[in-house]
Amino acid sequence: MRPVEVELCAGTACHLMGSQDLMTLVNNLRETHGNRLQIKLTHCLGDCGHGPNARINGVLYSKLTEEKLEAILTEVLTQDRGVQ
């Protein structure tokens, strides 16, 4: 199974909108999925007015909450296993 690349914006706007909570969630999921989740922080993903933002396998997601991000990552991880 290939790794899932997660880039989380840690810029000022996203930080103020809750990106730290998203980082905590991804770190917790990484305990379950191991090195499949490759996490990288970035200072800006270019959509500051719609944060917090993350780019997952090259796709930008905006206005994220912990629930939305967990659902997206669960779907991406499940699809990669061939489970629908």
C-alpha cells in the first residue's frame, strides 16, 4: 500500500482557524496507520481565507474540521486498500 501524503498548513490564518487540532488528529491516526501517513507542515497552501487547509495526495481541501479531515483520510486509506 502506498503512503498518503498529508500537507497541513501551519500559516498564521490556518493556525488561528484550528490547524493545530488537525495536526493532533493526523498524529493520532498515524499511530493506527503507521508510516502510511506522511505528514508535512507548510506555511501556506494559498487559500488563507478558507482555512484551515490541507493537501492530501495533491488535492487541496479547505474549511476543514477534525471530522471532515478524519472522513477524508479514512476514505483515502480505505480506497487504497481496494475496499469500497
